[in-house]
Amino acid sequence: FPVLCSAILSSYLLGERLNLLGKLGCMLSLVGSTVMVIHAPEEEEVTTLDEMLSKLKEPGFLTYAAILLAVCFLLVFYLAPRYGRSNILIYLTICSVIGAFSVSSVKGLGIAIKGFFAGRPVWQHPLMWILVITLVASITTQINYLNKSLDIFNTSLVFPIYYVLFTTIVVTTSIILFKEWVTMTVVDIIGTVCGFLTIILGVFLLHAFKDMDISLENLPEVLQSGQQAPVTRDDKNILIEVDNSSIAPEDKPKVFMIYT
């Protein structure tokens, strides 16, 4: 629902384009995310900060968190400065990877809040403040890179892609943190894999054909002619191409003027 709303509102209010394949990719991404959520097993109940700390200190989750941090540092310090303004997946992947830490922090703080109302001394627990610092840092990073992505790319593409990437990372984090894969049946495993593949297909349709002018009106003409659909450019992309243009003086067209 949020993906469809953002795509529709950005098309009508901001005048941004979302072609037929983009809409189909948006729907496939929603279906894949829904299938993953349906087949995801129930979380193991954690009621205290000590239990949450023991979950966070398990080798499996520590390895997973280390991989996420390595990927995040690679994206932030190497890929983002070079390809961030030309590839929509760079900034959104950073937001999604950081989202794994923000969601884990929110779950831990939710346990702390319940413990506070139950009369437990949660303010004296060091995990409480670690979760607060992690949450503030992760949310700040997410907002920063999400705003960068919105400044450059089409809003109707940013939100669907961000939604499916974020959902995939969050579900994976929850499965590893709470060991949900132990209780997953064969049907749930197949459903989760199929949902993930559907998400990948939806993201591919959103990103690969975003510049093609394909709609229900001109689809028969495109199919009958067998020609490539005309390419459309958003104002943001045109401005970026102009800013990044580096045409050498000798490559520019020469104009001769004859005076009489």
C-alpha cells in the first residue's frame, strides 16, 4: 500500500513518470514482500533486555552484523562517491542495510519500555543506551541517504525499490536474530524464496525499463512494430547529465560565420 500510494501521488502531484513495466514491477514487489511476510515464522518471544543481549551476542548474528557493516562501509566510502548519482541502488541499499540495525534497536527499546512499566531497572542496563545510540545513528544515516536519493532520482522509483530492499533486509535480520529458520517448514522456505525472487523481478522491471515510454495506449504499436519504445527522461536526469557532461573543446561542433 505505501508503495502504490507513493508511486501514484508522485505521478500526479510531482509529474514524475512511471511506465507500464514500472507499475507491473511495483505490483510484483508488493506481492513478493507479502508472500515473504506470510511465510515468515513467528518470532521467538523475548521479554527482557538480558535475553535480547544474549540474542545479539550469538555468533550467527555477530557474523551477520559484521557482514552488513562491511557492506555498508564499502557502499558509503567507495561506491557512493563514484556511482551514487548514477545508480539508484547505491543510496537505497545503504538505507536498507542500516535499517537492519534500526529495526533491531526498535525491538530492543520496545522490550525496555515494557520492562520500565513493569518496574524493572532498565535505565541502568548498558544495552538500553547502546540501543538508543544505534537507533539515532542509523535513522540519521537513513534519512541522509534517502534524501540524497530523492533529490536525484524519480520518487515513484525510489520508494518502491527502497520498500522491497528494506523489507528483505528486515525479514532476513529477524530470521537470523531470533533463529526463526529453525522452525520454518518446507512450505515456508519455498514461499520465502519465491517471494524473494518475485521481489528481485519487480525491482528489475522498475529499474531496467524506467526510461521507456510504454503504456497501455502505445503497447500494441510497440509490439507490432517490433521497435524499441521511445526513451523518456525526467528533469532530474537531464540536469544530472548536464552537470556531469565533460565534452572536450575539440569534440564540440564548430560554427563558421561568414561576414559580407
